[in-house]
Amino acid sequence: MTRRKKIYEGKAKILYEGPEPGTLIQYFKDDTTAFNGQKRAALEGKGVLNNRISEYVMTRLNTIGVQNHFIKRLNLREQLIKEVEIIPLQVICRNIAAGSMSVRFGLPEGQALPRSIIEFCLKDDKLGDPMVAEEHITAFNWASPQEIDDIMATTLRVNDFLCGLFSGVGITLVDFKLEFGRVWENDFSRIILADEISPDSCRLWDSVTNEKLDRDRFRRDLGNVIESYTEVARRLGIMSEMPTVIQGGKGA
Ligand code: CDP
């Protein structure tokens, strides 16, 4: 028996060495965190749901030409992904004021923004993921001006696509976070979408009732976290492929 090599362990996922060079295995944990890891819990079945939801969204994005790291789902909790050189930024796109933006600008939660707004935060837990400007990104060489342009154009495309995908199933996409990475081909690099897209990284509200169907249920102690993630998967039409334990609402 050989033990596979752990490359990185984050708050909600683990990355293992992949079967071939240039690949990794992304393992989705049940661990859920909020407020930069200060609040934690394990929610049974969350990793399985996020693995499947992220697979579905990344696959759909691939069909419209948004290149991303997803290769294939391996099992309930793991997916094969392309290894990328991660860009140390969280790219947040907002359609409606909520969360930290509401706090920062005193905007009521739920107020539609005049247009979609993209913000950048430095991926650094110790510093609390501070917001940064393009000036910082280029000065500290986190990304080049061309890469920032590519990231912003891709983020707006993802936003348009996801707004349509979710509104078709009665869900409003309030905001979401993306991460990007570089892949190298000889001396040239390009940027692709990485990480995950799931109710952990998006704010998703029921279009009729505004009920929250995302990680805010955990952050704000609203209860029914797994039930809400399951509802997102159900509306996306992917629950039939889930194990019966999850379909029954008991987690896995
Ligand atoms: O989540 P919080 O209110 O602290 O931060 P936010 O800046 O309002 O988050 C905007 C969006 O990015 C939400 O959909 C969050 O779930 C997501 N986000 C994330 O996935 N991971 C983070 N570390 C921070 C935000």
C-alpha cells in the first residue's frame, strides 16, 4: 500500500497528487467554516453535494468555452483537476448588496447594484483576506494587467451564465467568489478558472421568498444548511445521481 501525497489542505478541501503529472485530486470535506475559519462545523454530506454541484457548474461553463480546471468526477467526494499555479486572489462578483459590501457601504441587504461589481481580495487567511486594488495586484506581481483583464472578462461571462442558469430554476445569484490559476504551455501561460463553484462560494436566494440557500445559513445560524444545499442540487436537476442517503436528507 502506498499513501498518496497530500499537496495542500484548506478549510473545505484537500488537494492530493494526481495520477499523472499536471493533475491533482480535489477532495471535498464536510467541514464548513465562516468568519475566516473562526466558526467551524462538520456538516454531514456537504462535501458530496459541493463536489456534484461544482462538477455540474464547471462542466456547463466548459460547454460555453469558459476553460477551467475540472477534468472529471472520480467518486462522491473527489474530482480530478488540472494542476494550476494559483493566483493569490479571490475574485468576488456582486449583483445585489449583501454580506461585507452591505456592511462597508451601509447598503441594505437585497438592494440591487447599479451594475455587476467585481472586487479583488488577497487570499491570505492570516491577514483576513484584505481587499486589494489593481494597483496592488500589479505592483506586487500577483497578476499582470493582461491577466487582470482576462480574469475580469471571464468573471463577467461566468456571472451572465450563472445568473441565467440559476434564474431558470428560481434562484437569484446575489454574489459569488471565483479563483483563477495559470497553466503553462512552454513559455506561455494562460489563465483558467479553478477552485469550486457551490453554495459555499455563492450567495443564492430563492427568487420568490428570498430564502437563503447558501453558506449564510451556517454563518448566521439559520439552520437547515444541508437541506438548502440539497434544494439547490434538486433544482439543478442533479439529485437523482446522488446517493440515496443524501436524497433522503440524512447526509452521507
Ligand atoms: O462572506 P462574507 O460576508 O464575509 O464576505 P463577502 O465579501 O460578502 O462575500 C462575497 C461572496 O464571496 C459570498 O458569496 C461569499 O460566500 C464568497 N466568499 C467565499 O466564498 N470565500 C471567502 N473567503 C469570502 C467570500
